[in-house]
Amino acid sequence: MGDLDKILAYFHELINDKVRAYEAQEAMTYYKIEYPTVKDLIKTLDLDIVDSGWFGIPGMYGGFAYKLLYKNDKYILKTSNWSRVNAGSEQDHDITSEGIVQISGYGMGIEK
């Protein structure tokens, strides 16, 4: 499994954590929401941080903004997630092929 595939798997894990937390499994199935792909991540490489990718989660009233970077011969996926109905829910994570590290927001200091 390549680095981008590993990063994508960790990103899906992080998304699934939020889907469970907001009990949005049924909405994800009902609306046939498709998870981001490696191709979706790569599309964000040439974008400004303001024009990052977006993955909305029904029932969360929010979702994930994401941007893939390539620094020091290493891919890093920067993510920010929030819910409009849950004030203070904002979290930022860095995802590499080695795992997920929360860098700011609610529940700081959690490593997976």
C-alpha cells in the first residue's frame, strides 16, 4: 500500500469517527455519500488552502475541509472539521502515512 493509500485510509477512519459521533450512518447510506478518493486528494495539491477539498456529512451540519501538501519528500493531508450546530467542535488534524495527529481544537492531544 502506497503512502497516499495509507493517508486515505486514515482520513476515512477520521471521517467514520465523526459519522459515528453524529449518528449519521443512516444519512450517509440514504444519500449515497461517496468518500473521497486518492484522486480527490491529489486534486487539492495545486489549490490554495482557501480552495481546499470539501467532504460534507449529512446530520453533522458540517464536515471536512482538506488539502494535500508535499513537503520534505512527504505527503501531509491537512484537515479541518466542524459542525455548525455544535459550537466548539472544530478540530484540525495532520494525516501522514504514519497516522493521524490532532493539531488543534476540541479534545487536543489525541493521537491515533
